[in-house]
Amino acid sequence: MELKILSLNEINLAIKDEIASLLRRKPNAILGLATGSSPIGVYDELVKAYKAGDISFNEVTSFNLDEYFGLSGDHPQSYRYFMNTHLFDHVNILKSKTHIPSIDKNSEDYYETYDNKIKDHGGIDFQILGIGSNGHIAFNEPGTSFDSLTHIVDLKESTIKDNSRFFNSISEVPTKAVSMGLKSIMNAKRIVIIITGKNKANALKRLMDKGISTDFPASILHRHPKVTIYADKEAASLL
Ligand code: F6R
């Protein structure tokens, strides 16, 4: 696993550059996308690159990692809303090619068939990840099986607490979510994980210093041949 310690701005530009070169090489690439604060700067750079005429999303398909259970797509805290407002509404991606796992049996993105759908598209070429302070990736909390595919999750107290900053009160935070599994994520051909800020320093230290264990879900990434961790100085302060 490669570790790059850069400024936030350099991280955003480096990931944007990699996606831009992928899209030039393969205009119909499959992107695996994350929500949360970590990828926002990358999405801003992608929007800028699109507006400058450097990249096109016309043939791109995207698969998001996860979605809260019980929030509709127009709820400001739903991940569909997040993706629309931070990226999809500002570039020429076709909304019909943007996928977010769903618990709705009638949805074409129903979680039980989500992994097959990704496979049918040829698999994820480039996956962006963030990490939770407890080591979760997507909503795969500690204890999740390394063999997990897209599934329904009960969110841990620590994650509900971390995410409550986006809601009016902690009681409004959904307690369940739909999430790609650890195996689904490991199937991606290339993975970048963004780890920034002081509050991620312990997580980065754990990821770098200790072995692979389901207690710390992100540790499975050590087994993937093409992962880059993009960290800033604050997150790397305990290394
Ligand atoms: C979001 C996701 C989560 C976040 C993680 C970090 O789609 O999969 O695992 O990446 O909770 O969130 P931030 O980036 O807000 O610190």
C-alpha cells in the first residue's frame, strides 16, 4: 500500500488528475464514489476540470458506496442528494448512469443485485474511499466479514455520533444503511483512500502499524495490489 503525504490541495489535484487521465484513456470508465467530507475537494476539482473542457463524464457510469436507510433522494442528508449537489448536477454525467444502492426491491439498484450490476458493467476502474475514525470504509463497521457484498448495516454508536454533525440532532441520524461490502470494494481495480485531519491520525496510525483484522475494516486494503493512501500532515502526525 502506497502512502503519499501531501497538502489537502495537492491531494485533491492528484486524485482529479488520475481520474482525468483515466477518462481520457477510457471515456466510459466506471467510477466508485464516496460521500462525506473527504472527497468534496476532489469533486470540486472534477467540476472545475469539466467546466474548463478538460474532461467529459458523458459516457461515465458511477456506483456509490452507500446510502442511509429511510432517507429519500431529495432529503438533504441523503447520499443521493449529496452526490447531485457536489458533483452530478455540475457535470455532464447521465443521471441514469449514476447508481446508489437501494433497499427498494423495485429499484434497479436494489442492494441484493448491486454487485452483479457492477460486474456486468466490467467492474469499478477507480474507487474513492474515506475512512471512519473506527476504521470503517463505506458503512462496513468493525466486525464486518471480509467476504461481505452489498448489504444492510446497523450503524455503530460512534458512526452515528460522527455523522450527527450533519443533522439537527443525533436522534435524526438514521441507524441503518445500505453499503457495499468489503469484498465489493476489494473488487475495484484501483483504490485511493483519503485520510485527512487530526481526528483521523489514530486511524491512519492503526492502518499503517498493525495487521489485517476485521476489527479495523480498512486494514483489508493491505491485500489489494493497487491502493494509495492520500494523507495530510495532520493525519500523519502520529506516524
Ligand atoms: C461515505 C462513506 C464513509 C465515509 C467515512 C468518512 O460514503 O463511505 O465511510 O467515507 O465515514 O467520512 P468523512 O469523509 O466525512 O470523514
